[in-house]
Amino acid sequence: MHQVTLVTGDRVTVRDNQASVRPGPGRSHITFNTYRTKNRLYVVPSDVQRDLAGGRLDRRLFDVKGLTTIRAYPLR
């Protein structure tokens, strides 16, 4: 099981290649589109779909499988 927080503040839990979403504060009205491309798993909130389609946002921001492989190091 892995958890990530999207740039939108939504929390995504990935377990067995399935994603479950807990919307961020004030975002309970947002819907989420989950889809796979090759070995990637994307979770895209409805309020950013237009920006993704227009090229204003990079879809890698919503690649939850890819985001779970990023290692974060604490600041010193």
C-alpha cells in the first residue's frame, strides 16, 4: 500500500493497482477519473482536466504509481 497527496491536496491510496481517493478540504464535490496507460495509474480530478488537455499541467503530476516511487528526503 502506498499513499500520495496530489498537488490539488487530494489523498490517494494505491493498493494492488487500485486507487482510492479522499478529496482534500473543500473538495467533496470533485469527481475523479482513474485510468491506466501502459504500467501507469492516473487519478485526475475533474477540476484540472481542462488544464491537462490544454497542456497547462503535466499529467505526470497525477501519475500516482509514478509518484509513489519518488523518494523524499527531509530538509536539514
